[in-house]
Amino acid sequence: MASITLKNIPADLHRELKKRAEEHHRSLNREILATLKAATGGTIRLDPTKLEESIRQARSLFRHPVTAREIDRWKRQGRL
């Protein structure tokens, strides 16, 4: 896989990328890659099996099963 080094990144752009990375729960590097893919028309492919496993792991952190109704309520409250 190829590598690239970015130089002289304006401070405001760096802050925005870091903020977006945190919002998307990604590293800065992965956020930059996702942004470049989106800008060039590339799509980010999700592996359904890995996505399902990730969801199962996240749900296992709760003491009781999380319902769709609870998730909807949290979204309305701005918690997700």
C-alpha cells in the first residue's frame, strides 16, 4: 500500500479534520482517507459480517437489551 506525507496543513483544517475524526470514531489518518475517497467518488464498502459483529459487541456493553425505541429516543435527545 502506498504512503503519502502531508505538509503545511493549515491549523484550522487540521482542527476540522481532527473534529470530524472524533465524530466518526476514526483515527485522523482514517478520516483523511475517507474524506479523500468521498472527494474522488470512491465508496467506502462495509463488510456486513464485520458490521453485524461490531453491533453485537456494542450491544453487549449494555446491561439489558437495547430496543429500537430507546435508540430512537437517544437520537432525539442528541446522545448518538
